[in-house]
Amino acid sequence: MKNKLRIWRVVPTSKTGVQAPYFFVETTEEKLEKAETSALLMAKEKAKSLLRFDHWGIRMTKESLRKDDNGKYLPYHQ
């Protein structure tokens, strides 16, 4: 089975537009839909202290980044 590394940028955002510091979530599922749902679950777990309030939500975007040997995220282009 082939695994794909997908890196998601998660930004907790309130209804008034205030943003908390962003963080990254990594998934390795083959299908995009499964990767998106698992990334959403991981993001909700990491931001659960903010998400317990009604006016906070999260925005997720898939980034075109790759991870180098030291664990840093680098821009990726083909």
C-alpha cells in the first residue's frame, strides 16, 4: 500500500476574524477524502481548548510543503 504525505495548515479563527497561531498537521492516507477527515480530527484534538467556545472554528488548507531529513517544512514544486 502506498502512503502519501500531506501537510495541512490549520488556523483557529473566531467569528470576529481573530486568528490564533497556526499549526501543521500531517496525514499519510492514500485517498484525499480520508486524509482530509483524519486531518480534521487531529486538528480538532490539538485545538480543543479553543473549540469548546461557540464562536471559534478552524480553517484547514492543504499546503505544498515537504519535510526534509531534519523535520523542517520546505516549499515543494515539481
